[in-house]
Amino acid sequence: MINFGTIALIVLAVLALVVIATHIHIVQQSRAYVVERLGAFHSVWNVGVHFQIPFLMRVAKKISLKEQVADFAPQPVITKDNVTMQIDTVIYFQITDPKLYTYGVEHPMNAIENLTATTLRNIIGEMELDQSLTSRDTINAKMRSILDEATDPWGIKVNRVELKNIIPPREIQNAMEKQMKAERERREAILQAEGTKQSQILVAEGEKQSAILKADAEKQAAILRAQGEKEARIMAAEAEAEAIAKVQQALADSLKLLNDAAPNDQVVKLKALEAMEKVADGKATKIIIPSELQGLAGLAASAKTVFDTADPQ
């Protein structure tokens, strides 16, 4: 027979185990739980195992402590010179105080988006179009400082703000594109001019080097020709000196042989006449003959006449 009391105890025990199991919480790394007791804030659970008292305590909010990214839709803003642009922003933020984040503001993300749009309009409204297009870093820094200070009571720290896109009106975009095209064409013309200039410089440098090499070659050739002529003259002079030396040596040898043969006075006079004959072969117009040779010269002339007129037989 089934004992209903035992069954009831078993059911109660199972229900108790289920309730206990469902009220045991394990908080993971980089997360935090905001806990309330009887509707009022009780505590913040960090990493570890926590037990929730049934019916008295509840987890009001589970919060991630990691850095988060919020990408907001483009917002219309007006510059100081009355140009309407569309700008979308990206915010990197982190929850530093779970209690303030839970109870500080209703719908924190909507509050951050509206605050971002308002701050952006205020900053861009103080700038002209050209300045706003070239001052991204300045705008980012100002927005981060303002948003970080404004969200501090909400337990949020704004780490970085980035302007994702700045979209000016269509007519301004067309004008900017034309200006950029003109700038590109100007740079291209400058580059082409620089290229032409460099080419001309290279050509001139090549011609200069060629002229230098040609002049150097001509100089070397002239030096070689001069050296050749010099060596030729030296060799001719040496040859002439050698010939003169040989003639002098032959004359000296002949005189030595003549002295060795003990010639008489007549032979010496004949030798003198031969020497005078050689002298007469020159271009001198006057020849002085010593007196001792005149008689012998007349005798030699008479003999020559006799022999020339005589019968060959």
C-alpha cells in the first residue's frame, strides 16, 4: 500500500533541490550581477559561486564588464557656414560601476546615443565645412572628453570616439571631386615636368661625360704622338751621332795606318789635296790654299790635263 506521506516528502525534497539548484549562480570572468533583496539594491556579485535566497533575493541585472562598441546611425549636423552634413559615430565604452549602470539612467544605450548626437552637433556647429572635414582627430578628442564626463554618473567610461563617415551634400561632393581631380592633374603635370627635367639633365650629363672622354682621348693621342715624334727624333739623333762616330773612327783608323806606313811629304800633300777637294764640294765661294800645296796643286792639274787629252791607246 502506497504511503502518501512518504511520497509527499519525496516530492518536497525534489522541489527543494530544484529550488536550491536554480538559485545557485556562477559568475564568470568579466561579468557582474546586480542583486536586489526585497526590491532594494543588495550587492554586486563578481567572479565566483553565489547563492540566492529564494523569494527574498533576485538578480536585477547581468552586466558585461568587457569593452563594448556602439555604432550609431548617421546624424544630421549643421556647420558654422550653414552646410548640412550626415555624420555617423562609433563609440567604444566600458561599464565600470554595475550599480550606477543599473540605477543611474533608464535605457543607457539610448541615453548615450542622444548624448552623442547632441555633443556632435555642438562641436560641428562651431566649425566651418573645411575645418570639420580636416579635423577628425580634434572632433574625436573633444567628443570623448565630453561623453566620458557626462556618462561617469551612469557607471560608464568612454574610451574612444571615432567619426566613421562625414557625408556632405551632393553638390559639395561634386565640387570636392572636381577639386581633387584638378589637384591630381596638377600633380601629374608636375611629375611629368620633373621627369622631363631629369631626362634632360641625364642627357646633358651624358653629353658632358662624352665630351670629357673625347677630349681626354684626344689629349692622350696628342701625348702619344708627341712622345712618338720625340722618340723618333732621339733615335735619328742617336743614329746620326753613331754615324759621325763611325766616320771619325774610320778617319782615325786611316790616319793611324798612314802614320804606321811612314808616308813621305808628297803623300801627305796629296791627302791634303783630297781634303781640300771635299771642302770644295761645299757651298764656300772662296778657298784659301796653303803655299806649300800650291805647287803640288798646279802639278796635279797639269797632269790631269795631259791625261785627259792623251790618246786612250
